[in-house]
Amino acid sequence: MSQLPPVTALLDTAVTALSGRRRDGQVSMATAVAHAIDSGEHLAVQAGTGTGKSLAYLVPAIRHAMDSGKTVVVSTATIALQRQLIERDLPRLAKALAGSLGREPTFAILKGRSNYLCLNKIHSGTADEPDGELFDPFELSRTGREVTRLREWTSDTETGDRDDLTPGVSDRSWRQVSVSARECLGAGNCSYGEDCFAENARRHAGKVDVVVTNHAMLAIDATSPANILPEHDVVIIDEAHELVDRITSVSTAEVSASVVATVARRCGKLVDEETADALLGAGEVLGELLVDAPHQQWMSLPETTATVLIGLRDRLWQTRTAIGPVRANGAGDESAAAARSAALTSLDDLHDTVVRILGAFDEPDESKRRDVVWVAEERAGRVGSGETRAVLHIAPLSVGGLLRATLFANSTVVLTSATLTVGGNFDALAATWGLPASGRGTDTPRTDDDPQVGPVSDITANGKSVPADSSVVRWTGLDAGSPFDYPSSAILYVARHLPRPGRAGVSPETVDELAGLIEAADGRTLGLFSSMRAAREAAEAIRERCDFPILCQGDDTTSTLVRRFAEDPKTCLFGTLSLWQGVDVPGPSLSLVIIDRIPFPRPDDPLLTARQRAVDARGGNGFLSVAANHAALLLAQGAGRLLRATDDRGVVAVLDSRLATAGYGGYLLASLPPFWRTTDRAVVRSALSRLNSPRS
């Protein structure tokens, strides 16, 4: 029986020490997290802004770690939250709980290997070849200066962590002194293994109570045969609404002429010229074919493309065979071993991707395929150069099987965010995580006819079959609420009278509506737009109509723009996706959040479109399960920018009449906080004028 104080007592101690106040939602969440850890039942918690969710999961996590002697993993989606946890929340909490727990809890951050300096790469002089970009003498000179500074920093830093380097360096420069996990020789094969920064970070992480990492590391840990994270039995996922996108991103691969050229250059000094030229030629043939191929999702593999990909696959294997295995027999072999390791890793990755694409269409039923394949035109070379390239992509149709077979099978998982309920419940996101819908009962195994999750015979992103769900998967959902009195603090205004949004840009009626609302709010506006084109058009139009300073994303760094917006209450800030989720401006500088249109995914997004069709094919509602759910989460994130402190007041204005007139409008509204609602323009303008009239 544990002698440690109960979670509620520890939470009270922490809140008192940190000069906080008791919040019912925080207590409910902490209690639920503790129960999940004790029972092994997974938990999804929606905790609105101001709930204090970090403390609510950290306190029971720390108690479990110290009671069991096992590390707890906390995963986030953003660097900002990682830094908040490591630099502010955990240090303060550790000191506050030390007396009650008998010692000060320990914690560490664990990042991917490429975030740390590689001593072998630095001392062996091995460097990556430039990507297929145009050589810019200024950039090359800058890279040289930065690499020299990095080499000098090696003797000064204790961590080798890129985030500890001030000022920072470009990605190109950092690549000269770092390696990916697959390029690494391994501590046992490297003469610098004992001093390796990445290995030291891993060793340290294995000895602490709480390890903070990111969703990408979770994905790598799930798909890798090696244990990337320290041994653990509890995982807490903050910003869980981002989990599926981050896991999908890690599981997505690409092939293009420039990718093949980079691999061929890496192998150039390790094989004969004929072999290297043959590989490069295979890539050039593929590049020419992709330029003329339809830039869209592929429903089948064209015969000509299959022939070219088979040829590329064979050239890759031939090159790999010519290089031979990595061997490090002594200190003098490190440079050669590192070059071989980098070349073999890039060859293996590309070979596996080509094989994956060739097998992607073996299943004739599109809804049962594990991957989606498409071609897209992307920017190449320097910014502003106008160069483009055609790229062949492959991504998993679903990551639910991967998560169910690895993450949820091996640990007790707590998933939390300010926005997890869609349409009023957790089922939509649970389905994407591979969990059963709560409407069937949380202890009911999945079946083949579940329209949202997909067939039991899911294949994970690494190609392995997922075990059938013969065992019970149990989870519960909790809405911990919010300290905000939403109906009294904010108005949700839907501009029902505006024309349905089209593709021709921002309409004159919308500009009129924008100008009127901003004038009534006396500036103080955050404009969230569905595209950069719309944000720029709106910014230009409002600058001509109003005297308020109008900032637009792209004018400066996002952090600088947000700071300027917060410092001057009359300033307005317009932008797109990163502002929907990344702005935290409490107080008088923000009284009005404008959303130009319902943020449905682009109709030409191949992955989301494929997922939508797959749900339809299984008898579900693909539009609601994919497009509407995507929009609902973003709407909730955008609306959440308004109230950041309990005394904030204001308006969320949606300039898309479909939210009031379309049949799916009610479903989207159910995902938003319970603001007081209106479609009356005069009422909203009057409220904004009254709200801001005392301010100057």
C-alpha cells in the first residue's frame, strides 16, 4: 500500500505553493487521471483554457512515477508547450511537492537524435552534400561560418542540444553536424559513444520520473524495433487533437528525382561511377515521368510508372549491394563507417518507399488499402526562385491500427486538449485513434462494420498487420469544463446574411462586414482566414477602409507579429493556420476574433479525400467523419483564441453563412463553447462598441 499522499492532497499542496486557487475542473481531471493510471483504462479529457490541465496530469503522473519507480512519458505537439513544461511547470512543481513526496521529483526532455550534435560526424569531417538546390555563394559562405561556430561550440556545450545554441543556425548548417537515428553508427560501433550527446540524453531520461517528448518521437518509438523511449507504462498526450496528423506525418514518405539524386551523391564515393550513374539515371527517368503525370491522387499504378519504379528499386538494391555492410574496426575507420552508414540509410529508406508504393495498389478495394499515393507539384530551390518539382507521396490511410497495436496495447494512455469533443462527444477523435466508439460501450470490441474506424484487419504504417481486437479496449471520456462563463463573456455571431463563400476571393460584402466589425471593436481584432491569399486580400482592403494598424502574417516572423499585436490594443492581426492555434493574447488587445469561413479541408487534399471516400465505402458518413470533424476542431481552436483570462470579453464572428443555414451547421456548433449566439449584425456592433468604449 502506497504511503504517498493522495492525488487531491498533492494537488492542493501544489496549487497553494504556486499561489493558485482551487478549480473544480482541475480536481476532476486530476482524479480521473489518477483513476486511469490505477485501473489501466485509457482516458480522454477535454480541459478548456484556464482549467490548469498541466498540473492536473503532472501531479498524478509524478505520484505514480515515484510510487512505482517507472518513468511516465508526457508527449506534446509543439515546442512552446515542451518548453513551458520543462522550463516553468515541472521545476516549480518539483519544488512544491518535494516535502510531501520525500524527495524532489526529477524530469528531462528527450528529442530525436538529429536535435543533438554528432561528435563522430564533427571529428571525422563527414558532411552532407547540398540538396539539389542552386548554389548560392552567400548561402555557402554563411553555412561555412555557422559550421565553424558549431565545431567551436562542441567544446563549450554540455548538452549538444540545438535549442541551447544562441543564436541559432540554419537547417543546412545543422545537418553538417548531426545525424538521424538511422544514420547513427550506434554507441557500440562509435568511438565517441561514451561521450555522445544523444546517448547521454537517453541515459538521463531513463533515470528520471517524467520524460517530456513529442508526438513524432511517439511515432518513431511505435514503428521502430528499438526502444527509443525509456521503459514506461503510462503515456500522457497533451495537445492530443494533433496526434493523428503528427503520426501521419512521420509515416509519410516521398520519391522524386531530387531525392534520388541526393542518395546517388551520397553513394558516389562508395561505388563505381557506372553504378552511381545508373541510379541517378533511374531517378531522372522517374522525374520526367512525374512531370507529365496527373498531379492528384492515384487510384491505380500506371503500367509505365510501375516499370520505372521497379527499375529504380533494382538500381537502389544494386547500389546497396555494391557498398556492402558498415564496419567500424577502429578509430581510423569512423569517417568511412559514417559515410557508409549515411549512404546505406538513405538507400534503405528510399528502397522501402519504392517497394511500399509498388504494393500500395495490391488490394483492389480502395477503402481497404493501407496507403494513399499521390503526385504534387512543390517548390524547389531557393525561396522566390520559381522552381518547382513533381513529388510522388505515400501516406497511411489510417493510423488508428498503428496506435491501437502499439501505443494503447503497451501503456495506459491519457489524451488531453482544450478541444477533443466534436459534435458534442469524443467518438470522432477516438475513431481516428483506433479506439471503439463510446456509443457502443467502451468495453465492446471493434467489428469489421465500424464505419468510422475501418476494418479490423488494419495494417500499420510500417506494414505489419494489427492483431484482431479480440481483447477488450476500455476508455472513458471526461469534459473537465472551463472556468469561463461563456454565455456572459462572449458572443458567437454568424453573419447569416452574407453570400455563401466562393473561390473568387474575399467578396465586397465580406469586406464591408469586416470593416464594420473592426470599427465597432476599435481595432483589437484577430482575423483567422482559410488561406494566405484571403488574409492578404482582406488586409489590403481593410487598410484602405480603416485607420487601424493592420498586420498580416508573412510581414514579419509570427512571434514578432503576435507581440506587436498584443502591445497595441488598436492593432489588428490577420493570418492563417498557425494563428488559429498559436495565439495567446489575454486582455484588452483582443476583443474580436473573425473567422472568414468554415475551415473545411481543401477539396484537392488527396489524403483527407481518400479517408472520406473510405468511410463512405464502409457505409459511414465520410463528410461528417473527415471533412466536418476537421472543420469542427479548427473552429473550436480558432474560437478559443478569444477568452484567455477569466475577465476577457468579446465576440467570435463567423462570416460564413453556412454555419447558420447548412444542415451540418448544428453539428459544428455543438463543437464550440456555449457562447451567447446571434445572427443580428446591429446587436453585435452595439455590443462591441459598448465593450470597448471605456478603453483608450
